[in-house]
Amino acid sequence: MNQYVTAALLRLRQQNHDLFRFGEYLPLRAVGKRADKIIAYARINHDDVLIVVAPRLVFAECDGLLSQSHAGFWAETEIIIPGQLNQRRYRNALNQEMLTLEERLSLASHQGGVLVLMSD
């Protein structure tokens, strides 16, 4: 999974050079049952926004099968989306799904708790 996410980020970096070079880094807060098992941040440059959410230190708890029961594993775990980032459309670079984010992003509905979202 790490290689897949890294490859997606490298593609986005080539396509959005200024966002990665000059964009402001904004850590995002996770809340809920497994908040300590998530890293989440945004990069912001003018109207361009990248949001990355990835699990950390979880394999011992899920026997390495993070995607097998992701809904149950990530139940009650959410990312707080700040006002300037919510109510916007994003494309998930991992599966091309379009999302409109609200104030909270539930991880239970996303495969493996991994998201790479680029503003649309």
C-alpha cells in the first residue's frame, strides 16, 4: 500500500509542482476510536488543495489485512476538515472517486483508511 500511495503522490507532484513546492502544510486532526492510528494533512496553494490520510502503526491490530474489514476497523474514526477545506469537491487519486467533503470525514467508508484527495 505504501508504494501505491507514494506513486500516486509522485504523479500529483509532477502535475502540481507549485502546490508541493510552495503550498502551506496543514496538519489535520483525527478523532475517535483509532485517532492515534492516523496521519492526516493538507497542502494548500491558492485554490489547489491536497489532502492525504494514511494509517500508521496498525498492522499488529489487524493481522496485516487492513482492507478486509475496513468499515469495522475504522468505525468511529474521523478526520476534522477545517472550514476552508470543506464544502469542496475532491478527486481521490487512488480510485478517481469524486467526494464533496463536509466538516468530518468518516474513515469507515474508505478502503483501508487511505485517501489522497486533490481539489477539483
